[in-house]
Amino acid sequence: MKKIALIFSVLTIALVSCKKDDTTPTTPTNPAPTPTPSPYVTLGTATTTNNETVTLYADDSLTVGHTRLYVKVEDVNGDALNGATVDFAPLMDMGTMQHACPIEQPSYNSAIDMYEGALVFIMSSASGTWTLDVNVNGNPASFTLNVNDSPAGIKDVGTYTGTDGKVYIVSFKRPNNWVVGMNDFEILIHEKATMMSFPADNGFDITFEPIMTSMGHGSSGNIDPVNTANGHYIGEVNLSMPGDWRFHFELIKSGVTIVNDATLDILF
């Protein structure tokens, strides 16, 4: 009897062992990859009269001043177009009047597979309605833009009337990541030729002085901005401490001061 019980126990253990051995291991499920966040803010998508899909991007929400914009163009099949002619046509409608703003027309940037350009917004949407036509091979896609005022203590663009009777737009090229010490910086100068035309002006000699407005002191070792091309002027500024700084620019042509004190403000 004991022998039968022993045999039964051995068979039971063997059956349990076989059952465990026959269990198919569960294959772990690979989690879905986390999508990489886009470095751009999507401003909208519109369709041209030729049925191209146009998507407009920026680095951040729009504020008054120099603003880079990016355009992705896709044909009716959803394929990206990289050989199109793309241009900007901005308009501020103030009700009683309309005007445009300085433009840097886009060109194709193969590194990001988009067209890259810039606008210099000279006022916020509080004054009216900004619209932008992105023309693709002459076919417009229209966007309404919300442009905010600059944060308190910051002035990235200013409008000045010169002694020659002309109106000039002076702006920082953004972005600027200000630090204590020496900083490269870039400004743009455009002339307001008409309400719709703001050509770049390469003809100025510039001197400047940075003043920390809350403390009343300047800094040493600064280098005046020099023209490169397309209305861009590059200089260096020594920011000796963090805080509120005002850049005072004197714009000179042929030895004559045209704008005595064009100012732009930073806060960091």
C-alpha cells in the first residue's frame, strides 16, 4: 500500500512539473516610443487656391519685434514641396488705415525641411488685426495672427523719425540669450518708404552706449554695430551685471546724425 502511495506521489509531482515546463512564457510588450516634442509653435494651417497645404510655425507665441517664421508646404498628395517660391505679405488693419511691416522673405532651409523667414511686428494686435498671406508660387494661404505686446521692461523694436524726414524701424534680431559679460548682438534697420514698403537700410554708421537704467551706469569694452547685409548690424555689448539695460544708438550717414537716440531695452 505504501508502495502504491509513493508511486502516486511521484506521478503527481511529474505531472505538475510537466505542466509548469509546458507553460509558454509571456512575451513582454514593448511600450510605444514617446514622441519627440516639436521645437516650434504651430500658428495654423491653410490651403492655397492650388490646393497646397501650408502650415505656419514660430519659435514661440508672437510678440512685437523681429520674429522668425517657418512654413511647411505639402502638395495634394501630402508630399513636402522644397522647390516652391514662397513669400510673405503681412497686413495690419487698424480700421481707418492699413500698413505692413519689415519683411525678410523666406528661403528653403534643408536642415529643417521648411521655408524660413522673418517679420518685424511694429505693433501688437491690440491696435488692430494682423493677417499674413503666405504665397506659394503666387497662390495665397491666409492666416490671422495674434501678436502680443512685449513683456514689461523689454523693447525689441522702435520707430524713429530722422533729421532727413524719413522714418526708420530699429529692432533687435531675436532670439537673444543675454548673460553677464560680453554678448554678441544684432540689430536691424529698415526705412518706412511707404505704408506697405519697408526696405532694409545698409547705409548707417552706428555708435551706441548701454546704460543700466535702474543704476545709472554703463559698461566698458563695447563694440559698435557694423553693417553686414540686408539691414543687419552686428556689435558686442558688455553687460556687467543682470538687470534692466537700455541701448542708446546714434545713426549716422556721411558724418551727419540722422537719428540721435534710438533706444531698445532688455531685461535679464
